[in-house]
Amino acid sequence: MDADLPLVVDLDGTLIKSDTLLETLAAALRRAPWVLLLVPVWLLGGRARLKRELALRAPIEPAELPYRAELLDWIAAERARGRRVVLATAADEGIAQRIAEHLGAFDEVMASDGRRNLKGDAKAFALVERFGERGFDYVGDGVADGGVRSAARRAVVVESPPVRVSALARALRVRQWPKNFLVLVPLLTSHHVGDPASALRSVAALASFCLMASAIYVVNDLADLSADRAHEVKRRRVFASGELGIGWGLGLAPLAAAAAFALAVPLGPGFAATLALYLAVAVLYSLALKRVAVLDVMVVAALYAFRILAGALAIDVPVSDWLLAFSMFIFLSLAFAKRHGELARFAGDAAQAGRRLPRRGYRRADLPAIAMMGVTSGFLSVLVLALYITSRDVLVLYRHPAVLWSIAVLFLYWIGRAWLLVARGEVDEDPLSFALRDPPSYAVAALAVLAVYLAT
């Protein structure tokens, strides 16, 4: 393109891989979920009014947005040729001005002002009024820009790549679904594996929890957008990177949750109520509780225990107090291990010295205390297991209960080794996810199953 005419650049879906309206909506909901009730009221005043209200309540941090680097490079090259570059967007002018100031790449900004929504024909009219018919070149995307492209001398269309199934799978965290196999634990411990009806109900319960967990993961990612974009690894997540738009997340979460409840209702009111409670606690955790030190890991441990409780309700068997006590301590240990790994990586960055882990209640000085509480919780779970083995309850289900002592030894080894790896920095993710690709963990699990078989 010749440099004699100004270059007009769109923002949403063009300069950034996201939409500022959805960005501010997600940010506003993170801060105050009740804002959702005001959205219809603001929308009665028009989309420009809605954008202004959201921008005032949840200003976007420009440095965190997923920009198209190749377009920024091209804009810089055009400005180097002496070309005037204009940012023209339907986003609120407060947001557009902040982005322009942050990038330092624009000579002028045209945006929605709270009364006029600068989109489609309104944007085309404003640009023609400002620069004349065919008096500018345009870079934009989408059907709404058709009128603007017609009014421009030349136009460049920025197209986003089609959404891939792999991106949807990563958004739903399908690879985390094995954690929900905890729902099947009551089926095994109650010795109902050979009952087809119980097995079928357990599989339905498993599917329900997988879908609900996916919905919660999406909510959590949307709630953590800002922190994820500042994180070395998490910034590659599909929503943080802009690979999937926030609109996808706002649609996937309720759809997955609705499918989960559709599977839950036939399993009885007890299971459905537990699933609803699981959802409520998980959302509360994502929005607030994860910022409270120690309470956050207790909630995570409780969410794992919910799976076991729900699995028992699905097949209508009593939940063993021993099993719940063991689950609470072992999952508390694993939750502390995950938090220890996150904090250790964060504390290892000299630039973060003295700062608190983003959206968490921990500092570098907390590492020894976290390790102590985590190791203690893990060994307490082994103690509960040992007490169970010596109780009269085992005589009902096992002919040779003494064999179960080998499981206590195996768990003692596994927990000790896991925390040793955590202290070495070799477990850089959720410990359960680590165990799913750790050969020694599979060996321990296989030996434990063999011990149960021999004891039975």
C-alpha cells in the first residue's frame, strides 16, 4: 500500500485476538458477580452504554492482552514510512486510549463514547466523515466491517484460524478427567464391581463429574485470565493466549454444566445435590477462596472428597468414615504439594522477590510451612489406613486383612517419594497429573490392587 493515505486499524479480533467487551465483562464478573444482573439494564441504553459501564468497573490492563505480533510489526513499518495510523474501534474510548498509549503505535483514536457504538455502518460513516470516501486504507475482520471495507481505498482482512477440536479439548481439560475416577472408588471398596446396574450408574456418575469439572475449569480459566497471562506457562492456555475467544468460554461452561446435571438427575436427588454443592464450592473457590491461604487447599481437598461421596450416593452404598478420613488427609497433602510447586517456581524468579503469589495467599517465606503441613497430612492418611486395617470393619470384607498392611507400606513409600520430588522441584504440576505419567506410581497402584485381591 502507498503511504499517502492514513491506515485505519480495527481492535477487537484484529489487533488483538480477543474482544474487549467480553474481556471487561469477564473482569467485571470476577470482581462482582452480581454485575450480571445489571447487564440487561445497561443494554437497554445501547451497546455503547454497556461498554462504558463495564469499562468503568473493570478497566483492562493493556499489557496483558493477546496482540497479533505480526500486525504490530507491520504497523510499525508503515509508521516508519511516515504513514499516519489510526485506531478505529467499537470498544469504549477509555479502553482504546489506554491501549493506544501502551503501544505507542497510533496517531489518533476513534472509539465508542458511551452514546454512539462505533461499529459497522456507524464506523464507516465516521471514517468517511473524517477522511472522505476512499480516503483511507483499512485493516479489520468480520462481517460487521463490510461497509467499512467498501468505503476504504484498500482493505486487509485479518482472519482467525478455525477453532480446532484440540483447542476445545484443552479448554475443557479433558486430560484432567482421570482425576474423576475417584467417583468409582465406592464401587470398588463396596465390592459391587460385579453388579451391572451399579457399574452402569457409576459410569454415568463419572461422566457427570467429568463434564462438571470441565465447566469449572473453564470458569476458573476465565477468572484467572489476568494472572494466567502474566504466568510463564499458563499464558499459553487457550483463553489467555486468545486461541479461543472468551465467548467460547461463556458458552462452554453452562453447556457442560447442563449436560452434567442431565446425567445426574436419573442418579437420584442425593447425587444431584452433591454435584450442585460441588459446583457451588468450586465456583466460590475460583472467585474468592483460592486467595485465602490454607483454606484454599482445604477446599481443594474437599472437592476431591466430594467425588467419593457422590460415587457412593450414585450406587446407594454407605460412605465409610474411614474412607472419608483417609481421602481428606491424602488430598490435603496433594493440594499442599501443588501449591508448594507453584510457589517454588514463583519464588525462584528474582523479579518476584517479596511479592505474593498472584491470586493466592502465599509468599516465599511460606514454603517450609507448606512442606511441613503437606508431609504431615500425607503421613496422617497412612495412619488412618493403619487404624482401619486394625479395626473390626475389615473382617466383614476381607478374609486375610493382614495382607492390607502391605498397602500401608506402599502408600508410605509413595507419599515420601512424592514429597521428595516436590522438594527437588521435579513435580511442576498437579501431583495427581504427575502420577498419571509416573511409572513408579503405576507400580504402587498395581501392587495395591494385588494386595486387595489377595486379602479378599
